[in-house]
Amino acid sequence: MVGHMIDLGVMLIDFSPVVRAGLQAILATDNNIRVTGDVPNGVEALLHIKKLYAIGKPVHVVLTETRNEKMDGVQATRLIKEAYPEIHVLVLTENLNDTLVIDAIHAGAGGYIFLKDTMPELLIENIYRVARGGTQIKTDLLFAAVENLINNGRKTLAERTTEAAHLTAREVDVLRLMGNGDSNKAIANSLGITLDTTKKHVSNVIDKLEAKTRIRAAIIAAQAGIVGNPVTTLVPKANL
């Protein structure tokens, strides 16, 4: 479980009445969470956040859906992260094949979850995880979304998988070698880095992919077509 933070400000952006009521009821069960408001779109969110900051009641986490009437969650995420990079965004979706969730991650969201499969206590845990700077990316949702993107002729599975998981170029390089079955020592030798640094990269890769094990991460690498691919074709060099 992720440890609780005190006075955690959480804002909601444009949920349907039923979902909004459910979220508010869940958030109300945690005494450390302070619901700072429910606004209709990203523009209104920025105005509300500014007012809250002025009175010393900062927003720490924003919950949003991928779509709403005036502005989709991707746009809202981008606006919020550009103006307030310290605020974390968690995207909720009801559609397993929703390709916008990956664009939201690329826009700066800390993660996304599939509402239908989320238990109340898990939602609370995910909010705290994102608030602490962690990520929440469900592997099966990730692959459903990237598969849909591939079928629609957009970026390659490898590109979208690494973008969605927020893997840096170095982490993709490590994942590629993990997919080849290399040990930590072999990876360190191949990349010219220390064993401790390698272990940290491996741990980050497993965490970001929610792979749980090294073997599962290697399977994901194979499924995404990352094994054997040069790093520079997967993510920008600026992420090194």
C-alpha cells in the first residue's frame, strides 16, 4: 500500500453525474483527501487552481476522463501540466480500447485506470501513488490501446508502448537487452554502466510496465517488438 499523505487536494474534471457521485463518495472515505472542486473542463480547472493556490489550498492530483463536451482529457492534461507541472493527473476511462489514454500519458498524465475494474480502495491507492510521483499504467489496458492504435495506422507498437509507459531511451535500451535474456551484468557491460545503475534501470522498467517480474518485462518487450530494435527509433534522444 502507498503511505497516506496529509491534506491531499484532489480535483475532478467533468465526470458524468453518476461517476462524479461515485468518485466523491469514494474520496470522502479517506480523511486525508480534500476534494477541491469539480469543474467542467481544463480551462475552468486552471482558473479554479489559481484561486485555490491564492488561499493556500493547493491541488495535488487531478482526476479526469479522456473525453468531455468542451475539451478532451488530453488537452486538459496538457494545459494543467504546462501551467502547474507539480500537479499530477490521473486519467480514468470506461473504454478498454480508448486510444486517447496513451496520448494523455504522453501529455504528462501520471497514469490511467479502467473504471469498470477499479475497486474503491484501489482507486485511493492509485491516487496516492500518482501524488508521490509514481505511475499507474495497467498493462492489459496499455496493450488494448496500443493495439487499437496500430490497427488505425498510427505509430508502431514499440513507439506507443514506450511512450505510454514513460520509458526513457536508456530504459528502452535496458528493456531490449532484458528481452534478449541478458543478465544485469551483461546489460551493464553492453551499455558501459555500473551494475548498480543497471539494477536501478531494470527496477524502473519493471515498475513502469507493471510487469512484476523480469520475465514478464521480457515478454512485453517481445510483444511490442522492442527486442532487437535500435533505441533511437523508439524514443527521442532527449530522454537519455
